[in-house]
Amino acid sequence: MRVLGVDPGLTRCGLGVVESDGGRRVRMVAVGVVRTPVGDDPQERLLTLQTEIDEWLAEHRPDAVAVERVFAKANIKGIMGTAQASAVPMLAAARLGLPLALHTPTEVKAAVTGNGRADKAQVTLMITRILGLDTPPRPADAADALALAVCHLWRGQADARLQDAAQGNALQRAAGEAARSGRPRNRLEELHAAHPGRRRSGAPAVNATAVKATAVKATAVRRSAQ
């Protein structure tokens, strides 16, 4: 899975692409920072940011986009620019139909350092180690973008495992209720029971010959009735 992490900002917007093979090991694909001139009009700066992000999406083709969630701060003017910039990757993901995730700074720091109150230097140090980089990514916006991507990869894998476990438990509960009620299993339940993985977990295997014989017998009865 490949994720584009975006640390939004009008003056500097960090971009980082990270991929994983499904485990904890992650690899950096690309990292960079988009800069827009302070003297340009806001709409021109947003257009520059949109153009750059669209090019990154076209070149690296991520499976998902992760953006830092914006919170209100004392500097209202600064937070307005950050909020405007954060909308650009969100819209870009929507246009392409890509999954979008918003992660708080605390979530990202906790994911990569184990401390939700870590400072930028700690985040940069840990993301350098996690990705096995020779030099720390600079400026901090670039490191934050990579951290966002790593956070999403690790959290997404954990969420997927929890979802798989929940689905498995739901199937087991349904099978248990059917057994207690004496209701015969339907074809879907028989297929699940016949799956090798289910047999290893202790579920009884289906006698395929018996199932086929029952089906043949039912067909013969229908034909005789006609």
C-alpha cells in the first residue's frame, strides 16, 4: 500500500510518499516541499499548490491520502491559510476517488515516537530511523509529511486487522446460534466450514460427496414430480 502524506501550509506544504508491503516495514518513495510566494494572492498560491499535488498524485499513484487535521490556534490568520491549504489535497483525493484520512498531530507523534507530545526534532529523528534514511528530511514540513504517511499505514493496518477479527467473530456467533436453534446451515455457511482455514481452526469439514448426493436426490424428486 502506498500513501501520500500532506502537511498543509500556504508558505510551505510538506509532501511525502511512503509504501508498505503490509507489515511494519515501510519505505520512502519520495519527499518534498511545495513553496508559494508570500506576495502572491491567496487564490494564486492555492492554484500553485493544487498543480503540484496533482503532479505528485499522477506520478506516484498512491492508494490513499493522509492530511494533518487542522486545529484552531491563537494565530487566526495563520490557521486560515493552513485550513485553505488542507482543502487542496482533500479535494484532489475526492476527484480521484482515493480514500482520505485526517490525522491529528498527537496521533502522528504517538505513532512514530510513542509520545503524543514529542517535538519536531524527535519526530524528524524517529522518521529518519523508521525509513532508514541517510540524512534527516528537511525542513520539518517534509518530515511531518512522511510521518503522516507512516501513521496512516500503521493505523490502517491495525484497523484492518480489527475489522477482520470482528467479521470472523460475527460468523462464529452466527454459526453457534444456528447450531443451538437446530436450523440447518445454508450453502454460504457450508462453504465457510469447508474452507481449509476454518478446518484448521477446529470447524468441522463438509462432506462434499454427501452434499452432491443430496443435490442429485433433490433433482430426481423434482423430475419425478413433473
